[in-house]
Amino acid sequence: MGLDSGEGSGVEGGWRAHPDAVDDRTDLPPVEPGRVVGLGAICDLRPQRPGETDSQSFSVSEFVTLEDGRRVTLHQDRGFTIGWNSTGDPRTGAAPAGETRDSITQNVLNVVLPDDEDDTEDHPWSWLADLARARGLNVTEQDLRGLPYEVVLTDKVTQWLAIA
């Protein structure tokens, strides 16, 4: 079950699009309505840039899951980069020592959660609800607060971790 196609979203507060993000536009098309039953983030590998063999970049997007199983992308404008140090050999294409599903999952959560110390919210619920409504989904901030949140690592990320 893949994410629907579409462009990314804008920036709120102090958040900025990661340089490797897929897109940071806000013109995602409406989708067929459905009941929102989940929320999550998906993490994928970004292609290596020429000359940057000492790090690996990841793209992160957030989505809602509908009752019929569809995942509807809300934004695709986040990401992070892991650099190699003495514990990793970038020439092997392997993940640096110590990188695990849990550490990647934590990095994903770090990039989707507010980074402003003054922010009283543990997640940008209002913004995500606005993005979902812009896609044609009838959901409120309160609705999203009560939903399970999952972090999905793509097969490419899982294979990258397995090489270590």
C-alpha cells in the first residue's frame, strides 16, 4: 500500500523544508473522501549526491490512513541526514554502526515534531488537520489527537540498515 502521488506542503512556524525534501509546495490535489483512522510518517532514502559519499539523506513525509487502507500524503517537506564517522565506511553503502530501525524511527519523529521550545503541542495537530481538510478529508485537530501514529520505513531504508 503506497502513498498517493502528489506534491509537498508549505512551512509552518520555524520549520523549514529539508534540502533533500521531495517538494515543499502546498498544491496537493483533493482525494476521494474517507474516514481517517490513523496518522503516520514514512521515511525513504534520498539518492546520494555526487561527491557526498560521507553521509546518507532521508526524506520524511506525513500521511493519514483512511478506513479503506489508503494513505493520503499531507506533506513531503521534511528530512534528515546521517553522516559517517570512524564507525562507518561510506564506500560499502552500509549504515553506520549503531544505526537501527529504532534510531531511524527516532530521527523521523524528531523531524516531524515541533522544535520550538515555546510550543505547547506535542505534534502540530491543527496544521495536519488543515492539510487533511485541504485534501478533501473531513477531520479535526481533536480527531487526529486520538489516532494511532506509525512510522513506516521503506524497503530501501530497511535494506540499507541490513547491510551494516
